[in-house]
Amino acid sequence: MKRTILYRMFGVGSVPKALLPTLKKEGIVVMDEGMPGQFITRRVNGPQKRFRARVEGFSGSLVVTTKRVVCHTYGKRQINISTEDPKISELHIDAPDPKTLSIFFESSVFRKGWSGKIEFRFKTEKTPLFCDSLLSIGARQGTAPNAHSATRQEHDL
């Protein structure tokens, strides 16, 4: 899969260099960086944040180790959850096509005072590897409840 231009030119969307040794010690199961993707929100409300429907492109990385799942977009940590955390079952994994990985969740599960659906959609050739590793640690297969109906409702408005 082609890496983003920002990754190729400036390394934007790579795993942070300070974090990489720790991830290697934990035992990297699958990792990809410089992936193009989309950050999608549906009726997200949080402290001083309100997004009815938002879609934003990014250059990012995703790493699954034996101890955690870590996602960064434009160098900002978006997901950092232990494989032992029971909330891992609240991550919904989908592969709409062989080169697209979708991680979908309800924001209130991970952040107090938040509500709404958040999705990270990655373009990667490692989609089957990510799906297998995430499902083996307890993530759920398929889209989150009401994911498609929320999208349709917002596009109809």
C-alpha cells in the first residue's frame, strides 16, 4: 500500500521514536505506519467539543503488541489500550475490503463526559493481520451497533 506523502517526506504518521523501543520489548505482533486513513465522528460531544458528522484524513500508525494496542494520527496518540483491559471488547473491527481496516467505538466507554461514535479507517495491506490479532485479544467483529444507521441519518439531514 502506498504511504502518505507526508510520511515519505517528513515521517508524519510514524510510530513515535521514543515509544518504539518499548513496543519492541512488549513484542510487536503487527505494525504499520504512514498509512492513509480517515477519522470519522458521528454525533460526538465532549468537553468543549461538538461534532455532528466529521470526516478528516490523516497519516497514521497502528501497532498491536502482546500487551497493548496503540494508534497515532499525525503524531497524536488516539488509542492506547492494554490487551488485558476489559474495554478492549468495545472495539469493533471491520474490513469493508481487503485493504481497509475500520476500528469503531463509542467514545463514552473510553472517555468520561464524552458521547458519540468514533471510527478510524486505515488503508493497509496488513488488514487481515490486524483483524486476526485484534479479534484474538477480544475486539468484536463487525461494525458497532447503529453505525450504518447513524451515518445514513446524518447524510440525510
